[in-house]
Amino acid sequence: MIIYIRWLDLKQKKIREEFLGIVDLENGKAETIEKRLISFLEANGLDPARMVSFGSDGASAMTGDKSGVATRLRSKIPYLVCIHCCSHRFALVIVGATKTVEWIKNVYEPVLISLWAYLNFSSVRWSRFLLSDDDSCSDSCCSRV
């Protein structure tokens, strides 16, 4: 499980986001995830009771109404706002669209698969892709993509 934190830096008067770490999970059960999250936060000097929001991928173990991590956390932190991550929601939309929209099934999906294969089978291309943004890569290798 990857843990990021967003917090208010009172000294600099701005909102900051930081990667805290990766937590190994023995299984994908909500109880295990919640316990590991709480212990990780406490081990890093953070009080879980001061959390104001929780974002996750939307899997039932995370967001389930009866015993998901968000529900379990909310039982301890009643004011907690639980959010289904926008990027994960967008990924679900794309998956759904590839199954139902003909244009996406016939054009978009094959192009993405070809792009992935092109980048994936060359560590040089993959590295250049990861290190570039839209305007900075003038290498002919990247411009062909």
C-alpha cells in the first residue's frame, strides 16, 4: 500500500503533499489494511485521529459500506471525509468505455496497446518517456510515438 499525506504547513502557509512510504500487506482484507495504516501513521509520529480525509482506489476492501477501510476509519473518526481517488475513477471509466463504445474498442484501445508495447520493450524508450514531458523531449525516438 502506498501512503501519501497532504497537510497544511503553517510556517510556509501552503498545502503540501508528501510521499510517506510503502507498507507491505499480508492480505487485502480491510481489517489488515486499517491496522497497518494506523500503525504506520503512528510509527511516523502522526496521530490518526487528526486525519480529515482518506482517499483510496475504490476497491470494496477500501470503500465497502459495511466493513471497508473507510467505514472502519469513520467509526473512529466521525468527521472523516472518504474519497474515491479521481485517477482511479477515471481508469474505471476508460475500462468501461473500451467495452461499450465502438470507436474506443476499435481505435483507441489498439493504439494504447501498441504505444505500451513500443515503450515497454525498450528500457531506453521507457526511461525517456518517464523523464520527459510534452515539450521537453526533442529526441526522434520520442517524437515518433
